[in-house]
Amino acid sequence: MWDYTKSVMDHFSNPRNVGEIENANAVGQAGSIACGDALKLFLLIDPATEKIIDAKFKTFGCASAIASASALTELVKGHTVKEVQNLTNDDIVRFLGGLPEKKMHCSVMGREALDDAIAAFRGEKTGDSKHEHEENIICKCFWVSEAKIRKVIREDKLTTLEQVTNFTKAGGACGGCQADIKRILSEETKESFPEMESAKKEKKLTNLQKISLIQKAIENEIAPNLRMDGGDIELVDVDGNTVSVKLKGSCSHCVGAKATLQFLVQQKLRELVSPEIVVSGEN
């Protein structure tokens, strides 16, 4: 059971500033419903003084996500853009009296939504248009860039892989990006981290052995990760080294479905079964 503070429970049970602002001139978004958490922030800013007159939010997520969004709106209302532009996720956490370690990404999502809203107010790239030009995506399961990982490591003084996952979700699904996260941690903290376990050597397998290993990998390694965020997967067919699967639940309509097939399912099957495997998805 999560150890929530009284303030978190208060903002979860009685969230402030829920809803939309029809004439909002700054709207920011962060997260993804398909991945479990999403936040849309509406700000009404006086163009002359850049004072935030009103702030509201709509969110999909857990108690921490709702409480963090509620706290964010309380923190920014009545202040100028200049006063809140350097607001951090740690400010949100302190306002709430703390968050469970594994829920820190909810406060980061609030900070990102604020950054996105301010960018929109200033006429800069936001949301999807910003991600289209995002370079070097490290975690393709949750679409987390190297730039975001480095920023969070620096701002929150992170030192472990587990902390990076708690703050960004990166590395929390297939695990294929964990070696890259450790490399980034090593570069940012100037400390060395052990290399990830190397992929298993290819074995000569019979068709029955290969199918059995694929089924076990899907049931024991891949499906549990997808189910954590409301998704699932079904093995449809195995033809030589071509594996056909069907994504189900939230994964079936996720914008990152192709990335899930390539960087989670295919990568994990190549690691656990054979490096020759190619995964295809069926509708």
C-alpha cells in the first residue's frame, strides 16, 4: 500500500481547479493515457503583465497524478510566468509533503505540463510537434528522450537506475534501455556502473523448442509489463523466425504500438530466444 501524506490524500479527494478554461491562452500536455498517466493544463495569462489569472487541469492517472496536478495549479495561480518558469517537480513534492518514490514521475509530469503550457504561450514548439523533432529517444516504451533523462538526473540529483525509472518511467517496461540509462548516469555522475547482462548466445533449436521458449517469454517477461499499464499481448503464429502477435487492451490503440513491437517484444524475444527473430503485429 502506498504511504501517502495527508496533503496528498486531501488533494486527491478534493482536487482544486479541476476542469477546462474555455478562453485559455496557454495549454500544456504531458504523459500519455495509453501509458497510464496523462495531464492537460489550462492557463489564462494576462498578456500585458504575464500574470497567471487562472489555472485548471484534467488528468488521467493515480492518486499521485491527481494530487500533483492539483498542487501545481495552486502553486502557479496569481504568479507571473517569470516567477513559475523555474518551478521544479521538487517544489510540487514539497508542497504535498512528499510522494512515494515510485510515484515521483507524477510530479515530473506536472512540471512538464507547465513547461509545455509556457512554451505554447510564447509561441514555441509544444506537444507532438516538439516530439517529432526530439532526438535520441532512449526509452521507446514510454518515449523518454536522452535530454529528459539527463535533465531529471541533474535537477533531482539522481544516482541509480531505479531512481531514473521512478522519476521518468524509462527502463520500467522491457528493460532494453537500461544499459543506455546506466551509461547516461555514469556520464552525469562521473561514476561507473556495471554493464547489463549480455544477450544469450544463439542456440540451435527445434521448432517445438523455439515455440515453447517464445510462449514462455511472452507469458513471463513481456505480457506482465504490458498489463501494468492496461495492455496485453497474444501469440498468433510462429513461422520460422517470424513471430506474429496481437497487442490487446490499451496497447492495441497506443500511438507507440510499433515501438512496443520493435523495442519491447522483438528485442526481448531476440534476447531470450534467438537474435534472428522478427516480430510482426496483427490487427
